[in-house]
Amino acid sequence: MENILIWRSERAGDFILTSAAIRELRKNFPAAHITLVVRKAVYPLAELCPYVNEVLIFPVDDIIYKLKAHGILKLITEVLEMSLKYFWKRRYDLAFQLGGSGLIHLRSPMIYLSGAKIRVGLVKEIIDATFYTHPVSFDEHKVCPDVLRNLGVLTACGLKVKSKDLEIWFDGQDVFHAKKLLGNFGEGRIKVAVGIGANDPQRKYPIEKYLVAFKEIIEKGASLIIIGGPSELDDAKFLENNLPEGSVKNLVEVGAGWRVDVAAMSLTDMYIGNFTGACDIAAALKKPVIILTPVAKDRKEKFPDIVTELEIYHPWKTNSIVLQPEHQLGKCTEDSEFTGCSAGKSHCIAQIEPSEIVRAFDDMIYFKKTIRFKEC
């Protein structure tokens, strides 16, 4: 196999969960020219990947938006243009479509249009399988973390997998910028990376409740480093303005970008925040995480055959505490929504009390101290 294509055109967290498969694929084909395709917003996280020869940006940065605005023909046109410009010239021997959730029906024709001789990817239905030479089927009702699904695509092809650890790629320049932004902030205190954003509004914990919890953990010795994109700016400023002076570093306002945020997270002691891509980054950095999710504790009793996002995307191979509501609320009790909540706003997740966040913080600190004591 001289030329290999990897297609992973979803969000940041999804891409991080693919890092193990990218590494293991390179180990199986050490001499191949590997091309990785990602969306524009994820490119900074993929740019320094040491296991690929080139990283290309998929022209549709938000697939769902493009479909609503222009339809499937616009999507196919852009894929064809990309194939003509890059893929058909290189004549790929092998192409992998990684990722087994979300827009799986749209991804299969994308890999077909790449023109690769051998096309491998996860499929749910027969119509998807027609686009692949080697379809890999999976049971969407079976609990299987996304990391293992990606690696399972490789093993289904007879490839070897030696490590299941996640990776994230940034360099010394990113660390330099992060240290310059942070300065002596939080010196001698517990530095906590805070993620207050989420792609879906039902995943967002109310910022007013975060404020109550953060006031208390700051009193317990924490300093907060807020990360996120432009959509989190107002909430980040709200916390900065209402928490004790000098206790918060607002990196959202700086807008330093993904890699500097990652470098800053690497300098922290833990992550607290919503169940989104930032917690996958923290897990890849082997940071302890405390996450809040709208998926209720009794969700499986109501829908035993529906796999939730918590089961698929649970923080991978790191110490974690997951905070959940006891029950879903209102119509969400009857809806088999993947996120557990279908309200389109902060709803079921709002049942989690700030005191639960503070208790989880205490538990995580105690656990970390215990580990350090054993190491001594």
C-alpha cells in the first residue's frame, strides 16, 4: 500500500478519539504516504500529527449547516472538486472512513468519491455497504466506545493494534505561548481547566450554577483557566467578573486557538466542565476529569436498548467523575435522544447541584493525593 487516505471530518472530540487508530495504522504501514482529511475547525489539532504525510481540510466545515442551506448536491459537488484536486491524482490504494456515529450515511459516499481501490468503513445498513469494498458492520445497540470502534475497523482488516492510548499533538511554541499567557497565574494552587461550552444547548450546565460551585472550589485552593471558542465569550466574562479577582484566567477572550488551549490544559491539574470535546482533550493529556452530562442515571431502565453518548464517549483511560441527574424531565422521559435530553436548552442537566461539583472536586483531590502518597 503506497498511498492511504484517512477521512475523519467531524468535531474536535471525535478527532481526538481517532488518534489511537491513526497511530496504529501508521505502525502497520510504516512506508506509506498517508493523507488525513479533517474539517477546518479541527485542522490545528491535526496539523502536527507525526503519523501522516499531509493533512487536508474538508471544504464543508459544518456538514449539517451546509445540508440545510444547499442540500446534498452541494455536498457531493464539493467532495468531487476535492477528489479532482487531490485524491484522483494520487490514486489511493486504501481509504479508511473512521467514526461510527452521527452522519454515517453521508460519510460513505464521500469515501467512495475518493476513488480509492480499497475502501473500508463502518456501516449500519446495506445502503452504506455499497460504497465500500470492505464494509465493517457494527451493532448500534451494543455498547462500544468510539475509540474501540475506530480501532476495530483496523483489526477487522487483519491489521495489528498494540496500543489503545489516545494522543494529542502540540509543540514547544504552543507551550511557550501558553506559559506567556498564564505567567505566574495559579502558582502554588490547584489549576483547573474549565470547559463551559458545548455543541448542543442541552449539554450546557447553567453558568449561574457553575458560578456557585466555582466560588467554593476557589475557596478550597483552586484557580480556574477557562477555555473555549467565541460562543463562550459572554459566559467566560460572566465568571471572570463575578469570581474573586485573580482567581480566573480567561483564555476565551484571548482567542489563542486550539493548540495553545491544549498546551494550557497540559499545565493544569484537572478538567471540570461539560461533556464535550474539551474533556476528550483532557483525557488524552491524562488529566483527571469531572464532567456533567444530561444523561440521567436511570436512563437505561427506560431505554435498555438505546446506547447513550455517555457510554460511547466516556473519558478514555483517565480518572473521571461523571455527574448526572437522577431522572430525565418532562418529555425527555419519553424521548430516546442520544444525549438523554431533547429540550434544546439547559434542561435535564440543570438538576445537578453545584454542591455535587464541589464534592467531586474534593473527591478528585483526595484521590490524587492518595496516588501521590503511594508513589512516594
